[in-house]
Amino acid sequence: MTTADGTALSNALARAMLSRFPLIDGHNDLPWAIRETIGDLDAVDLTQRVGKTHTDIPRLVEGGVGGQFWSVYIPARLAGDSAVTAVLEQIDLAHRMIRRYPSRFALALTADDVAQAFAAGRIASLLGAEGGHSIGGSLGVLRVLYALGVRYMTLTHNSNVGWADSATDVPDTGGLSDFGREVVAEMQRLGMLVDLSHVSPATMNAALDAARAPVIFSHSSARALVDNPRNVPDDVLRRLAANGGVCMVTFVPFFVSADCNDWFQGLSAEVSRRGENPANLAAVFSVMPEWEREHPSPSATLTQVADHVDHVRAIAGIEHIGIGGDYDGSDKFPDGLQDVSRYPALFTELLRRGWSEADCQALAGGNVLRVLRDAEAFSAGV
């Protein structure tokens, strides 16, 4: 048997495994990619392979995806009424996308909904808001987002929100303000998951101090392996385990490869030199093509992603890991994980490293389903 034959057979075994339990990815930015790259939902047919995105229905099926948190992201430059309007538009787009393909997608509001969708052969579709700026400083708006189906909210994106500090901004509150603690409490009262991706370590710790139910990182990796501020330090991973939460390891090259991180830090420094804020992704992406011509980008690899998964497991434990690829939220992905069809390759690598099928089930979706159920139970009991 050739190496190619062996790899194909191994990937087929991983796909067969993913048919027995749901793979639930924590973060996919397809709704924003549709808005920004394609223009409108009516301009794309997701039943066909889409050249401008990392995500479409054929590749989701090929990748064995059983559940997806669709990010209803809005840029951090928006605030107040503009932010609220934009997030409502993104929620509307996500709902229309789910309704347009009823044989493939099913809106999921609870862990039981996810299980039922998977049993019916449909992709359970959950919503996650990326950035606390989307509530415009209003607990009422937060409650409306929950009523519209949002089941997690990242406390910040790349900029501080006034009540919580971002990992990629100058510290302001030192973690969470009193209102920030109110936001955490209200999210958990509702049953909405507190998402600590994008926040500073001080905010991570403040939220864990305030949390009475499990929290998540929807798309972050291990800071011990790559010293990027978007990654999670080991001391926080230990606290996350004590909290009962889950760190969903992401595939973004700058977070999983030290060489890619160094390259991106150089790009960010160039953005700053030009008088722009490197926390502004639009500014970064506008400079990136020129920077890359002069400084070719290194590549990340699937094995590096597996290293992060192994590290989070070693520090936090098998019950506290998940996957949050961030497809359509970055322009590049690791070799071997270029789009949503590639998840089986990661599981093939983990099986090669000695992971059991039960371990893979916990990583793929078992852990985040448990956290969803814990959040629902906590909400029902308060």
C-alpha cells in the first residue's frame, strides 16, 4: 500500500468515526464572509463548492461536521446603535441561511436540539456573537440576542469594550468592570455561554472569578506553545478545568505556529508604523499583501494544531478540550487543514498519536455538549 493509499484509508476511518458522534466546531465566520466577500446570501449557492470561502455544504459534509457555531461577528470599530444594528443584521443573515437549506441545516438552541439534528443527518446550527460591543452596553440587548438564538458571546473582540479588556488592546479596566461582572452574571442566568477568546488574561481570570457555570474559549490555542496574546496561558487552562469549561483549539496559523506568529507581529508593527491600529483587522488586511510580497509568509501545519490539542489536554484534561477552527475568519489555514472538509485529517493524526475513539468523541463535541447542558441546568436552577 502506498503512503497516499494509507492516508486515504486513515481519513476514511476518521470520517466513519465522525459519523458516530457529532463534530461541533466552535467558531465559523461564514455569515460575515457572505456579507463582505460575496455581498448577499442571494448571491451564493451553498449547495455548491464556493470558491471565495472556506465553507460550503459539500465540504461541511465531507468534513464530517455535525454541529457549527456560526459567528454573528461585527467589527470592533462599530459601537452603540451601529453595533446593535449590525449584529441584528448578522443574526438575520444566519437565520436566513439556516432556513434556506432545511435538509442540511437545523437551528439548534439547546444541547438536545444538537443531538436531534445529528440523528436526523442535519448540521446543528448554533449562533455565537463575537464581541461584547454588539450589545451596545445594554443588558436588555443581551437578553434580546439570547431570545434570537445567540448561545455564546465573546466578551471582547480585538478592542476593549469599556467593561472588559481585550487581549490585543491597551489595558483599561484591568479585567472586568462592575458592569462587566453584571454581563457575565446575566449571560449565565440566561444560559448563554461566556466566551473568553479574544480577552486579556486579566479578563479571563476576572470572568472565572465571577463565573458560577462553565465558560468556553470558542477559538483559542495554547500560549505555552505560541506566545500570541490570543492564546490561553497554562494557569488559565488549569482554572478552566476547575470551572468545568472547554478550550476549543483554533487553526489560525498565527496562533498555532511560532514562525507565523513572528511574521504577523512584524506585520502588526508595520501597521502601527503607518499610524494605524493593528487591532483593526481592516487596516491589517490592507497592508498584508504588500508586506507579504516583501516578507513571504511561513506556513503552519496540521501537526502543530495537533500539538496544541495535545497540550491543552495535558494541562486541562480530556474533558476540557474542543475544536474551533475559525474558518472564514482568517485568510490562511495550516497545510492539511485548508477548509472545513479537512477535520478528518486532524482526527487521523490524533488516532496515530494514540487517542482512543472515546477521547476523539470528547474533543469533537462531547465536551461542548456537556457545557451547553451545564449552562442550561444552571439557568433553570437560578
